[in-house]
Amino acid sequence: PWAGKDLSAYADEMNCKPVLLKGYMDFENQVQIQRNKNGEKGVDIVTPFYTHLDKSGQVQGVLVNRGWMPWDLKDFR
């Protein structure tokens, strides 16, 4: 149980909620994950988004899935 709720009730309530984060995206360290979508070859673009430093000075953040791109546009800037 999550917060006194069963997992499906918690997921329904907490899934896809908008949030506001301040920080910066590290485009130099983004990765492309090969994935087919509707039978078309492409990539998901995942970029680190750094939000703060912890007590020891290490950068902390989240990974942001910026979406899927067709294979022929994967290197387009």
C-alpha cells in the first residue's frame, strides 16, 4: 500500500501530475533509446535535468523523456 491506498488508487491519483522545477537541461549528456512506434523505427530522447546540489556538492536531478523522434530526424538539431 502507498500512503494507505492500494497501488492502483495511488497511481490513478498521482500519475501525470504537473510539476514546476527550476534547473537546467544537460543536452551534452542526453541519450537516444532506439524504439519502434507504430511500426516505425525511431528514438526516445532522454535528457538529464539538474535541479540542485546535495549536502556533499553532488549535482542532483531527474531524467526527462523529451519524446520520440523518427529515425531519419534523430540527429536533427
